[in-house]
Amino acid sequence: MSAGQAKKRKGKRGLSRAGGNGITQRKRAETGLRRARDQAKEALEQQTATAEILKVISNSPTDVDPVLRSILSNASRLCQASVGAVFLFDGEVLTNVAHQNASAEFADFLKRSRPRPSRETTTRRCALERRTMHTADLLNDPEYTPLDFQRRENARTVLSVPMIHDDRLVGVITLWRREVKPFTDRQIVLVQTFADQAVIAIENVRLFKETKEALERQTATAEILHVISSSPTDVGPVFEAIVKSGIRLFEGAGVTVTRPENGQVRLMAIAERDPERARRWKERFPFPLTREYMHGVAILDCRMVDMPDVEKMDERFAAGKRNFAESGYRAMTVVPMVKDGAAIGTIAVVRDAAGPLSDKQIALLQTFADQAVIAIENVRLFNETREALEQQKASAAVLGAISSSIADTAPVFDKILESCNRLFAGRIVGLNLVGEDGMLHIGAYHGAHREEFERIFPIPVTSESGSGLSIVERRVVHYPDTERGEGVPAKTRQGCKTIGIKSAIFAPMLWEGRGMGAIFVGRDHVSSFSEKEIALLRTFADQAAIAIENVRLFNEIQEKSRQLEVASRHKSEFLANMSHELRTPLNAIIGFTRIVMRRSREKLEPQQYENLEKILASGQHLLALINSILDLAKVEAGRVEVNPGEIALAPVLEHCARTVEPLVKADAVTLVKDFDLALPQMVVDEEKLRQIVINLLSNAAKFTARGSIRLQAHASNGSVAIAVADTGIGIAPDKLEVIFEEFAQADASSTRVYGGTGLGLTIARRLARLMGGEITAESVPGSGSKFTLTLPLRYASPGA
């Protein structure tokens, strides 16, 4: 071969080798591209499956089954699994809740099986170790111990992925392949993602159910509280609301409320979906309150009694077991209603299926029990408050009768007996009084058999009768059973039997240790009177004693008043007569003294003339005093008459001011007339009006050394107010009323300094009141005083 040919052949081989390398690279690229497309497709399918499951989760917040079915469907498809299953863990065993492509036999096995975490299978091992388990070939797994039919399923490769929430095992997802073909890492990660989504779905449903249950419990308790607030006088509606809420919240259950009464457990309310079963259950009540029954233990020992299975009931509940078994239920829980450490009733839940209640259900039952206690207490307090109010009203009514019947005990006794009859449910009520003869007489009586009762009286105040014993021993005597009870006096026993009384109570009426009588109440049935009733009867007895004493004192006061009235009239007549007899010689003394002074002034020595002046002043003062006493005596004796006439008020006030002007210290005091000359006409006794106004002006002049005296008047609303205001010495606040009393002065020394009888204001006020008016005073010590006379514009006689 020539060199050229060799070179040419070599070139051809190079071209051939280069072309082969190009084909290989192209194939590799195509393979990589195909693999990338497959991976992209797989990733897209996985993402699509994940999105689909998330959509199912969002659309099924109350049910996890659709989510689990979607997970199994997608996992089996994407992982080429022959069979798939989901198990949930309850803390003890695994339960199959969903499966995919399982044979009928395998599906039945999964449904019935309750495996515990162990090492026998991949699923159990996953639950035990709480991590993903991947077995490439079960036949090569030394710990695998399948059953025969599992071998027939020909399961070879298994993948189990745990569902974990807060380090707690929720369940397991398991996929089987019938051929030996390990799952890829991508497939394992995908199933782990599905497991996380399953946990989210399960938690969502759990939270939704818990929220719903909590809302239902809160709604139930709120409804019961509403019933409690709207039924303060009756626990029946509350008990009904409790049992109705119970059957709504406890599936397959019946609920009862019971209370102890007279040694028995009595049914207060029941709720059951089956009316016939409710009827049969009601027939089981009442039963004895003993520890042979679960209700008895709950009440007597004040503790919850839980019986998850009646077939396994404690033998000490033999009687309760027989009673309960006939109702057809399998389980019972009894919760006591506790008040102050003692059980006052129970709430019980009975169930068709055996098994205990959950802690939340027991807590709900306890809440119902607490609400029942609240309702019972509310009713008790309401009734006690109502009884107390009724008793207070009754007591107040008796006091009202006492205050309005101070001269007669009959209305008081009637009110007391009417209250006793109503508040004590008495068939007869009565009141016996100790008479002047020392014997007991009927003072008042309400009820039947009065004629038979009256034949017994009068009776001595001895311990041979209930009334007598209560008075003798100063205590309430109480006989719950007058026929068979001990210590019942023979007369009381016989008397009660005659008129059909089975129980009686007697309360003494005492005043300063002295027995005045007794109140008694009789019932036609055997019963004990409560402490509150006994206390109320004592109150009535005390009020009756007050009424009797009031009448006695009233009669005494009336007699004394009559005697004092006669004495006062005699005194007033005496004063009137004596004043008249004294004025005649006194006027003569004053007249002769003036004559002597006028005719002998130049003949007498200054000292003698001064003595005559003193005699004249003393005589005039004594005459003024006698005149005042005479006026007061006339008023008190009722001998002063009002002689009304129509007058012009302004001129009368002008005259009064001019009359007093000589008494006013002109150099230091100004008399001011501050009234409208157009004052209205009045119908009044002019003489008495002048007397009052002059008295007020004279007093102002006497006690005012400097400043002013102001006479004011104005009319409004059918009356006129005439005021005298001065800037004198003033009056202490505690003396403003004293000054209107007879012979009274604001200050005892003022009589000596300023003079006066101490009767002027007394007479002025009495004359004002005689004419339908009043005089009031206001003052500031050291700054002056103001006296105001108020009179009607037109006097109306008392008989008009």
C-alpha cells in the first residue's frame, strides 16, 4: 500500500470513529432527557397528588375518612403498591381505618385485628420504634411472622411510615408489593409527606370535634344557667334542662336527677330517647337510701360512683345490680350534688354500651351537678327570703295595727291570728288572756270548733294546760304529736283530740316578767314547728303584750288627761278671776300715785319723789304682768274669741310703727317701714293683729341698742308675711323655740337687764295660731333677729 493510500485509509477510520462518538452522545442525551421528563412527570404527579390531598383536607374539616382514602389511592398509584392500609393508634392498639386493593380475606383480617406495637411485622415495628420501616423482602426478614393467609397474599416488599404529632404516635401508613421491588427514596419521601398530611387532617378533625363538643357543653351549661336565672322559685325546670342536655351530649345514654327524701332515693327528672325504657326505669324508683345501691353510696359517702360494666359490678351493690340490670343498660356513672360537704342529690348517666366515661364527660357531669346545687340553693334562698319577707310584712302589719289601735287590742289580736293562720298553716289559732280573776280566758280565736273550745274556759294558769305551762315556765311549749307525744298535759291532749288537732305550739305573752296570756297554733297533722316559726310566734306574742300594755297605758293617760284638763281649766279660771280682782286695787294704787306725784312734786323732797316714781314703775310693771297672765289664761281657758273684719293692712302697720316709735332709741336706731302701701285687704281680728305686731316691734326696740329695726310685709298665695328684723343682740340657735315658752327668756339675765314678763312671745304665737297663722324666728347671735308672722289673707273659722 502506498503512503498516500495508507494516509487516505487512516483518514476514513478517523471519520468513522468520530461519527460513532456522536451517536453515543446523542443517545445519552436522549436518555437523560427522557429521565428528566420522567422525573418531572413524577414530581408533577406527586405535587398534583399532594395538592389534591390538601384540597380534600380543606373540604373535610369534620371527617378524616375522605382524606385517608385519597392518601391511600394516591400512594398506591404513585408508588406502584399492590395493597395499602392506614392504621390509627389509640395509645394501646392499632386499628385499621382504611385500606386500598385488599382482598376480601385480607380486608376482613385488617378490620378484626387489633395489633399492639411489636417486632413481628413491619407495621407493628414502625409503631414500636416510631420511624419509617422499609423491608425489601419479607421472606428474608428473620423477625417477620405472618399468618397463613398473609402468605397467600404473597406480600414481599413492605413500606410502613409513622404518623407523628408532637412526638405522639397517631398511626401508621403501610404499602405492600407482591413482588420484590424496593421503594425508591422519592417514593418513601412522598409517603412521609402523605403521613404528615394525614396527621394534619386527623388533628383538624380532632380539633373541630373538640371545639364542637366544647361549644355544645358551653351551650348546654349556658342554657341551664339561663333556666336557673328564669326559675328562681322552682328547681323542676332546671332538672329537666340538665337531663335533656345530658342525653344530647352523651351518646346512647339516659340521664336522671335524684334527691334523698325520708330515707329513700326519689326520681326528680329523667331523659331517655326510648319512652318505653324511660317508663320501665321510672318504675325502679324510689328505692332505699342504703349503700347496697350506687346512688346510696354517692349520697351517703359524698363521692362519684362509676360502674363501666354492670356485669362486673361489685357484689356489695347486689340490690342495685338487680334493680339496674332490669333497665337494660350496661354502664352507670353517679355524681353527687354536694353542698357544704354533704350530698343533696345525684346526677346519673346510664349507657347502652359498657365502658367508662372520659374525663371531659365526668367534668361535664360535675358541672351539671354544681349547677343543680346552685338551682336548689337559689330556690331555697328565694323561699327563705320570701318567707322572711312575709314574716316581716306580717310583723309590720301587726305593728301598724298596734300604732293605729292604741285604745283597742281587738284589731291587733285579729291581725296576729290572721298572720299565724297564714304563715303557720294552722287549722286553729287563738290567744288566751289572764283576767283580773287570775284565770285564763279566750281573748281571740280563729278556726272551727269555737263552741267546744269555749266550754273549756276559764281555766287556771297552771302547768296542766299548754297555755298555762308556757306562762308559768316563761317559754314556748311545742308538741309535734299531741296524741302520742310525751309530756303533753292531759287537758291539752284531750282538748286537741276533741277539735281534731294533731300538733300544737304555745308562746307566752310576757311584760316585765309578768304573764299576760299565751298565743297558740294548732295543726290537723303531726308536724314539728321550725325554729323560724317558733321565733316568729315569740315575736307575735311580744307584740300582743305591747298592744295590751299600750291599751292599759292609753286608758291611764286618758284618765290623767281628763284630770289634768279639769285642773287646768280650774287654774285658768282662777287666774282669770284673780287677775281681774288684782287689777282693780292695782289701778287705784297707780292712779293715786300719779295724783300725788302731780300735786306734790314741789312739796316733796327729791328722794321721796324718786320713791314715788319707783312705786309707779313697779305698779305699772305688775299691771302689765297681770294683764299678760290674764290674756294667757283666757287663751288657755278657751275664752278668747276671734272677731274678724275686713281691714286695710298698710294703715294698721303704720299705726303699730308710730305706737312703738317712742320706745326706739332715736339717736342710735332707725325704724324702717319696708312694705308696699298697696298691700291687699285682709279679713282678720285687727286688735289681735295689732297686739302681735306691737309685741314684736317692742321686743326689737328693747334688745336693739344701735342699727335698725325693719318692719316688712308682702302677700302671696293667699297669705301675708309680716316680718320684724333688727340688728340687736340676737338669739342662740338652741333658744329659738324656747323663747316662745311661758316665762322663758333667751338668757335668764336678760330679764334683769332689759325687763319683761317672758309671756309676750308666748301670747303672740298663741294668738297667731288662733287666727290660723304662725310665728317663726331666725337669728344670729350678735347680729340681730328676725321674727315672721304668717297669716291667711282671709280668716276661716274652725267650723267653717
